[in-house]
Amino acid sequence: MLTTVPMLGPGWMNPENLIDSFGTWALLGVMVVIFIEVGLLFPLLPGDSLLFTAGMLVANPELNIFHLNIWQMTAILVPTAFAGTQSGYWIGRGVGTKLFDRPDGRIFKRKHIDLTHAYFDKYGGRTLVIAQFIPFVRTYASVAAGVGRMPYQHFVKFNAIGVVLWAGGVTWLGYLLGTIPFIKENIEVLLVVIVLVSVSPVVIQVWKERRKRQT
């Protein structure tokens, strides 16, 4: 199976170990993990690296256990991630307030929803695009939009852009650059750096406005 591929890390958080454990159900397994991470409030899954690894495996005929090309893989994973975020939104609309008003548990922590609300206050709809690339934040962004009763048409527009860029973009990144060890081993960090660079003009502008108000 995938044991010939260099490992990225220990245990079930290793995306290659995870895919390997699915056996002949590898594609379905990847879809379920992606859906759960962005839609069912379980942030402790390796979404970025799983997408990257799926793209990397598709690029290698000897390791392509999915038997799909990159276009087919992207056409499957993007709708999967989109369906997950839609689930998160409607969970937020339906039970989100009650869920996060209860005392903190191991996964459902009020500070996570508060953090995501803070992103909404700063960046509005762009948060749904930005948040898709940030671990933990992407898990709660759709739920926060639902809890905050963001108009669905507004939500789905920005959410769709974020999902395409994230699920499609990271999968293609693995396909094109998966053989480069440094990129492969640091994909989560690199994605966060890219996001920080892309939003830095907005952050600087917010900081300048606050400085003006304080003077």
C-alpha cells in the first residue's frame, strides 16, 4: 500500500497512515474526514495535509490507489468540502447557540466561536475565504455564520470561493509539488503563512485606524 511513502508524522494524524488504514475505501475515507473536519465541529483532523497527500498520490501512478486523475479528484473533494461547510452553517442556525452556551468541553469551546466571530467583525464575508485555510478557525467559521444568522445567500457566495480555493487549491498543490520534501513536510505552516501575507494589508489598515482613534 502506502508504506513506501516517507511518513509525515506519527499515528492517525499522519495523512498517509490514515489513507492507508482505509484500504479499498480510501476515497470514501478521505471524503468522510474532510466532511467531518469542516462540517461536524471536529477540528483535530489533518484536513490540509490530507488534501495535499491525496493530490500527491494521484500524481504518482505507482501510488495512485484512488485510480482517478487530478481533475476527477478535485471534482469530488471540492463538493465534499462544500457539503461539509453547508452542514456547519445549518448546525449553527439550528443548535449552535445552545451548543456553545454550555460549559466548555474538550471540543466545543466557547472561545473558538468567539475567535471566529472576531474574524467576522474584522473582515466580513472575506472571513469565510480566509478561515478556510486556518486550522480550527475553518471548523467553526461556517457554524459561526449560522449562529450569527448571516444571510444564506451572502454566506454561500463567499463560502463557495473559500472551498474551491482550499479543497481544490491544496489538492492541486500536492499534485504539482508533492515530491518536494520541504513543502510536503510543512504544508500547514506554509498555508498559514500564505494567508497571513494575503491579509496583511487589511490588518495593517485596521491597526492604523485604531491608532488614529487612540490619538
